[in-house]
Amino acid sequence: MPLYTLTTQIGVFSEQAKSDLATRLTQLHSEYAGVPPNWVHVVFQEYAVGSGFTAGQPAATAALTLLIRTGRSPEYKRGLLTRLWKLFQAATGAPDDQIVIGIQEVPPSQAMEMRQIMPEVTG
């Protein structure tokens, strides 16, 4: 179920860099959450130069949004955010003021994968 959406300005990632980052995100999430790698999905979205802003000024803002099932503790999510920040910043080279990372949650009963309603989080 974990769905990572990475939004960056065109040209930030080469095709190889996307593949490498998707692999690293999958490994990180699989190990941290204890879920099989095939549950982790990564989608890259790109926007045109001049279409990203920080503080009202043009910038190559980089955003990572993670959709997960509800049920994880605040400590779990803070630990995951910290790891994701380091990984995403290293991959993009973006300064702190141009990175945004957020976790969105959905009740398991409202998510489906592999033709199955998602189970509750355990642990």
C-alpha cells in the first residue's frame, strides 16, 4: 500500500537516478515497516522550469508525499520522516527550504491492493 509520489522540476532526476531512488525507497520502507517490497509503489511527477516556488520566488522545490494506512504511532512516523528527508535531500541536492515531505493516511478499510481490502496495521 505505501505509495510514494515524488514531485520535482524537470531534469532533477535522470532515468537511472529515478530507478536508483525507487530502489532505495523500497528497501527503506520494506525494512522500516516490515512489509514485502512488492507492496511499495513509487511514482515520479515532474513540473516545468518556472512552475515551482518557495516563499513566492521561483525555485526547484522538491516534494515527497507518502500515502500509508492509518495505525502507525507518531514515533514511527517521525522516524520514517527523518530517514526519508535524508534520502530525498541526498538524491535531489535541494536545500532545506526547498524540500517538503508529508505523510497522508487512509483507513485500511478504504484502500485496496491486489484485489484485497487492506488489512489493519499490526505493530
